Amino acid sequence: VALVTNGAAGGQERAAGALAELTYKNAANQVAIAAAGAIDPLVALVTNGAARGQEWAAAALGDLACNNVANRAAIAAAGAIDPLVALVTNGAAGGQSKAARALANLAYDNAANRAAIAAAGGIPPLVALVTNGAAGGQERAAGALWNLACNGAANRAASAAAGAIAPPVAHVRSGAA
């Protein structure tokens, strides 16, 4: 965690990548890494890091949020939603994909996070990523839009208004992504 906070760009990237790998599908590590204070430095890295550091910090936040209610709330409280939306909007392909996955995991079964992602302007860039992104980004953005639409009429309407209907229909027709 200290290397994510105070390391050089390459060290931050590798430390965030290690945290992502340690938290992937590992509930005990998700709890331990959050308890060690990793969430705030990861949010800072997504906000201000170099491109690869942002990408791996987004991956780590997404993995911390996966199937962990407490971490989803803590990540949102730490201010991760706005920089993740910004990364989907302006990041490199890898960062966009990992940020979309993090938003999908934050939105899963969490009405407050779904509302916060929509309020942060997250729906239009996710629709843009589904429409024009690389295959992995398209898939993860579609997952985020799915989770945002669950149990939320306002988000369903906002997604439709932002053009979220045509891209999945096109993918179903073509068999792509």
C-alpha cells in the first residue's frame, strides 16, 4: 500500500497491479487489503496517476468491489466514482475497460452507487465505450450499463436517452462482443 501512495510511477503501477491480482476472486484478501488502507491511495492513483497506474488502480478497485458490500460503499465514499467516470471518458483502452468494470462492480446491488454513477455523468461515456470501444471495453461497459439499469427506472431512461439500445442490438445481431 505504501508503494501505491509514495512510489515512482512504475512502482505505483506494479503495486496497484499486485493488489488487483491479490484481490481477484479472493474475499479474505479483499477485506485485508481494504483494512490495510489501500482504497484511498488507489483512488488517488486513478485520479492523478500515469496511464498504466490509473489502469491498474481501477482494476484493483473493481476487484475490491466485487461481491463485497462494505468495499463498494467504502470505495464510493472515498470519491472513486468521478475519477472512474473520467477514466472511462478519457483514458486509454485498458484504463477505460478496467474503469468500466469497476463501475459495474460498484453499481451491482447498490442503489446509492448506481445513482452516484448516473449523477457523475457515467452513462454517456459507458454508452460511447459500448459503441466505439475495444472489445473488452465494450463488454465491461455493457455490464456496467446492465447493473446501472437494474432496479432503476431513471437509469434505464437515461441509458436509452444516451443511445444505449442500438449498440447491444447490433452486437446481438452480429454476434460480436
